[in-house]
Amino acid sequence: MTFDRLSSVFLSNTNHEEDQPVHLQVKDMGLQKRSEHDVYAGPSTRYCPAGVYEWVETDGEETFVINAQNCVHCKTCDIKDPNQNINWAPPQGGEGPVYSNM
Ligand code: SF4
């Protein structure tokens, strides 16, 4: 039996206010495109257990999309990004997954 990632994110009851500052900060978006996407083929789309990161093609351009509201605070991106270009910061108000209720 398998489960898709977003169903498992739902079970974690993760919640972030829509209008809060993004707690996943990319230091250099240009480097993210040149290296994370062009050289390493976008590993963030695979290592993030919550499917937070996506490379979306818009008008022929690949854009890095961060669905920060789904983050389950594992900090894998902070460690695994090949250029250490993603910084995980505690979200405003201490929001996030409610593991104690699982
Ligand atoms: S902390 Fe974990 S769940 Fe959140 S964006 Fe990074 S890899 Fe994904």
C-alpha cells in the first residue's frame, strides 16, 4: 500500500497563515536556476517529503515555486540543497505540523 505525498501532508495537520513571510528563503534565485535546476536537475522536487518545491514552466521559462504552507519542518532542504542556497527559518507564530495530534 502506498500513499501520495500530499495525503500524508494532510495527516500532519500542517498549517501556516497565508499572509505570513515565507519561512523558506532562497538566497540567490539565479543560482537556484543555474545550478540546482540546470546542473542537478532539481533535486528539491524529489527530496522534500511534502512536495513544497516545484519547477514550473511558464512562457518557456522554468520558475522555482515554493509552496511554503505545506512544509512539515523536516529541514531536509536546509541540508540537502547542493549549494546551501535554501535557508529554513522558524515560521512566524510557531505554526506548522501538529505531530502531537497524529
Ligand atoms: S523543511 Fe522539509 S518539508 Fe519543509 S520545505 Fe524543507 S524539505 Fe520540504
